[in-house]
Amino acid sequence: MTSSEALDFRAENLAALPTSGWGELLLGNSSPRTGTAWTDSGRSRERRGLKHRAATDTRPVPAHPELVEILRCHLDHFGVAPDGRLFVGPRGGTIGDSTYTGVWHKARALALSPAECLSPLARVPYDLRHAAVSTWLNAGVPATQVAEWAGHSVAVLLRVYAKCIVGQDESARHRIERAMDGE
């Protein structure tokens, strides 16, 4: 999920939020930041469909059990805004870039060692998206499935992420052997 998708994340995007186990998010909109001259409303953010997709298209994304628990706690504690958004600013508006970036830097300083903080590791919130996609690929999830979840074409996914796939040679050889043996 991108920051513009998170800022427009609504209760209707919670396709499945079970009391335990995996859930599912159904992304359909985002609120990208643009110059005020480029929006119909004159505001710096405007609700739009997903990038490079038809206005009504949606994208399913799995929600790890830990994320499901966090979202359930968030809903119990904060509820949703009148328009259904889960994440709102102190006066009910959109959370500003400087706000979530500031929180990110504080969380990063708490979670990482001083040496890691000086590195490019998780420098910006968007890096979490790259980490998720890389993790899915390294876990052996088929590229077509990862591309669907990430909202990429397979060609873009492989061009951007092929270099992150490591340590799968041995398991790939075993899968080929099993296929050749008719298993």
C-alpha cells in the first residue's frame, strides 16, 4: 500500500478482518499529493482511482495476522471518520505529509540501531512497500500473484525486484526434480 492509498483507506476497504488469522484489504482509491493547480478542488490532495487502472478497479491485498490485529485495535480505539477513513488528522482532515514523515523518523530511531539509522534502511515509509514485495518474492510467492497484490504488471515487478530474489536456487532445483519425477 502506498501512502496515498493509506491516506484514503476506509472501512469499506476491509474486505476481511477476522478475529484471528489472515485478513484481506481491497484497495480501490488513493489521494495522491499534487500541486493545487492540478486538482479540480484546488486542494493538494484529491481522491482518485488506483494508478494506471480504471476508476472502478480494485486490488486485493493480503493482511498478515499481525496487521489484522493492529487494524482491529485501531478501529476499537479510534473508530472511523464520518466519511469512513481510518486514518485522520487531529481535526478530522487528511494527515499531512510532514506529520506521518515525522512519526516515521521517530519510530525508525526507536526501532533501529544508531548505525542502521545512518544507513538507507527504511529511510522513508515507502520503503515498507518495497520490503513487503521483496519478502513475498523471496518467500516463493509466484510473481503473478505478487504483481496483483502490489498493483504492478509482472514486467514492472520483475524489472524492479528481480535483483532482490536471493537464495532460491536450491528450492527451485528441488521443485524441478519433483516435477521431472512426476510428483
